[in-house]
Amino acid sequence: MAAVALTAAGISPPAAPSSSAPAEATRLTIAASGDFLIHTPVAAQALANGGGRRYDFAPMFQPVRRWIEAADLALCHVETPLVPGPPTGYPVFRTPPDLARGIRDTGWDACSTASNHSLDAGQSGINSTIRALRRAGVHFDGTGRSPEDRRTFPILQVGGVRVAFLAYTAVSNGQFVPHPWSVNWARADRILADARSARRLGAHAVIVNLHWGAEYQHSPSAQQRALARRLTRSRYVTAIVGQHAHVVQPIRRVNGKIVVFGEGNLVSNQSSACCPTASQDGVIALLELVVDEKGARVRRARYVPVWVRRPDYVVVPAPADSWRRTVSVVGRRGYLQPIPRRAP
């Protein structure tokens, strides 16, 4: 992980809209992980990790840190608003802003902030989330504090390759929406216009993050499939990664492009006590991006099945039962393989 961040507002368009490819073929690994869903017991464990003085989330991710750090670009999803004060959980979340520091210390470069919980603390929660991420040096897309924020998104430069990260939500909890720029809604025409802008601003590749689908459903919904088909028909979109279902969903090629329909939870308090057993399962998707004179494409994908251990909420490589559940859903293809499970 060694990405240098640019923003749409700070880049001059190249002479040609397609932007020139690197002189030689460049190969990158992009890691994408599931929901940071910080229920109050998860926050309480982070406070214990910090000795009762601060919230330290980084120890929860230590066992999977190697895959995040080894990636050239690592993407995550901040499901809940980062708000100072006492944390709260479902149904209205307020998550300690210290999570941003744990994200940075583990090695993630950029996060989606668009979800059905983005507005749990209103516009002030969006603003405090953005402040926390910016102070930690974590780039983001999906929510905004101003019209200017709506017109910017991160373009991350790694080894001479520019990758744009665009994030949207297709689901809402029905909260009042303060401004048109507060949350990025997943409308196909808007996403395609943003992807076109990113490519005209010099991005070689565009990764679209979507918060979508039906909760606890392993199969992508008809709406997910339709949106994936529409977006992947565009030459401006390179790949799609997604969250929201709280269980894993398949990784498939759609119109020849990789779509990670659902990564499940990265960390949460969900388990068979409240939810499907599979809500403790997740994946870290590893997309192998190739950029050459033909353009940018994800040649193949691997994935790391992970599992939330209780009661300390440490994210670990999946044990046998979880590994089998995850692989049975996410799948194996010529272009798609799980990271082999190591025996304990």
C-alpha cells in the first residue's frame, strides 16, 4: 500500500480523454473489504483495547493486516457515522471517530461512506465522519459537506497508475436528506457521468463501490443484477465492489468485468444470536488490475474468507466451517479463486 491521493478538483484533464497508458504493462492488487458495522459491544472492546482512555480498533484487524498492507491499493466501507461522544448501535449508529485511526494504521487507503446509515446523525454526522477521515489521512467518497464535495472524488496514484474510487448507496433508511450533496445515491446515469469525468481527468481505472442488495440474502437481487449490467456495459467502469447484505454474495464477471456483489461484514456484533450464522463471515477481495496499451482491466480475482471471532471481535482468517460456507457462495472460476485455508 503506497497510494498517493489526488482529487478530481485538483487534476488538469489530459490532452486526450482516454488518458495515456503506462509505457509498460503495470499490474496492481486492489484489496476491498466489507462493512465496518460498529455495534456497541464492538466499540466497548475497542475501548478496552485502548486501556479505557481511547478507542483502539487496530488490534481487531491485526490478523488480516498483511493482506491490506500488501495490496497496492486498499479500499474499505465505513457503514456508520463517526461521531464524538458516547457510541450507540442499531438502529441509529454513532461510532467513535477513533475508528479512522484504526483504518489508517491497518493500511486502508480509501473508504466508501455511502450507506443506509450515513444519515443516522444527520448532516452533522456526515461532517464529523469526513473530519475524522481527513485528520487520519484516509481518503473517501460517498458523502459530502458542500456542493464542492459532490464534485470531487479521490483519484489514487500507484506506480504511475491512476485509480478513481466512486461510492454510492442504493438503499436508505428513510432519514431526512439535508442537501442534494449529503449522500451519493446510486443512479446509473449519475454513476456513469462520474466515471466518464474520472476518465477524462486522467484515471486509467474506475472502481465503483455500491451499497446495495437485500440484507441476509446471498443471492444478488434483480436490482443489483440490472445495475451491474448497466454499469459494466460502459467502457468507463473497470470493476464494481459492494456491501450491505451482511452476508457474502458471489463474485462474478458481468459483461466481462469483475463484480464483487457483496463482501459481507468485516467486523460487527452479528452472529446466530440475532442473525444468520453467516453474518460472521466476510471476504477481502483481491482484484488483479492490469493496465497497458489496451486499457485497464481486472484480469482475475482472489479472495480471503474471514470471520469475526467473539467475544473480542478480532477479524481472523476463516475457520473451516466459515471457509466452506463462504467459498460455496462466492465461488470458484477460472478467473476466481479463494486463498487456500491454512490449517490451525
